[in-house]
Amino acid sequence: MANNVLEIDDPLQADNTDNLPALHHSPNGFSERFAYGFTKLLRFCADTFFAKRYGHRAIVLETVAAVPGMVGATLTHLRCLRRMVDDDGWIRTLMEEAENERMHLMTFVEIAQPSWFERMIILIVQWVFYVSFFILYLVSAKTAHRVVGYFEEEAVLSYTLYLDEIDAGRTENIPAPEIARHYWNLSDDATLRDVVIVVRQDEAHHRDVNHGLADQLDGRSFDPATVAAYPIHAPELKPEKLNG
Ligand SMILES: [Fe+2]
Ligand SMILES: [Fe+2]
């Protein structure tokens, strides 16, 4: 099933075709159907709870999105120690993903402030999601990476809808926070729209990496050249003057 919703929505984005998914990964077999169904269930919950409040939606979902990379890195690290084998670069890739997702969160808390109710939801969801994802990764790392691949497909879609809200004038296109301008090396006059475009590019990259890792664990071939380009990120997460 092709994900038609993700077509280019604006001539400006036509320059960014490699950020957008060419194809949705069609689920095959129990593991992939489970991953896809689980993702769609969470998507339904997010749609019901947030509707079009994309700034708040981004905050809560980024607190979840930053979990799988760290769980995957931890469990891969422990498995490599036990088996005394090389990790083929997986651990750094997954840790970088977790850090990148945390930077999405640091950016969006500058844009929208979570309510006390959302903070409570974040606390509960983190416990439930961390424990369930940890168990899922132990039982089937392949399914866990497929889940993340599908999560990221949904993230790309959510940020595309966020862009639509900004372009339609329903969400104010405010100046980009300084932390975001620094991290993605954006110009001084960058706006929220520019931030959402680079965040979506990050998500597209994570999507392809995680589907690729799931493919590898399934014994299938994976061509790294098909992975969506990753934006350049600053080596230091914060500009010097923001360091306390
Ligand atoms: Fe993210
Ligand atoms: Fe993500």
C-alpha cells in the first residue's frame, strides 16, 4: 500500500525530494503486521488526543521517539559483550538516533509549553513504553526495529501535516529557536517552517535506517544508498553561550 498522503505538498519542498518517502514499507508476515498494527493503534491514540495541536503533539511524541534508540543501543551493547562480537556500528547509530530525537524535544519545548496534564501523560507513557519496548527488543529485535520504521513513517506524515498548518496560516510561523538554528546550522532568520523541514528529514532518515536494520535481521539485503539523507548536525548540541 503506497502512502499517498506523503506527496510533495509545496514547490519549495520539491527541492527536498530525498526527504520524503518514495514508498511505504508494505507489511509482510506476522512480525511486520504486528509492528504496523501497533503503530496504527498509537497513531489513532495520538490523533484522538492531540487532533491538530501539532506543537504539543510533537513534544509528547518526541519524548517517546527518543526511547527506542537508547534501548536498542543498550541491548545491542550487552549482546556484543556477551558474545564478544563486533556491533557493525549499530550502537553509535542508535545512540545518535536517541540524541537526535532528544534534540527534537529540546527544540519543540521552546515552541510550545506542555500542560501539567501532558506532563502526567509523558510520565505514564514513558514507563509503559520503555518497559514494553525493552521486552519487545529482547523477544524480537527485528520486530522492534520494524516498529520504529513505522513510527518514523508516521512522524514524517505528522510533520508534513504540521507544515500544511503553517502554510495555511493556522499555526504562526514564528522565528526558529536558537538551539535549533545552532543544531541544524540554520540561518539567523530561519523560522518554525525551516525547523519542521529539517526535523522531518531526520525522521525520514531514521525510518530508512530502522527498516534497513529490520531487513538485515530478517536476513534480507539492505542498500544504505536508499537511506534518506541525514541533515548536518552541529557536533556541540548547544551554542557556547547557552552552556550554563
Ligand atoms: Fe523526532
Ligand atoms: Fe523519529
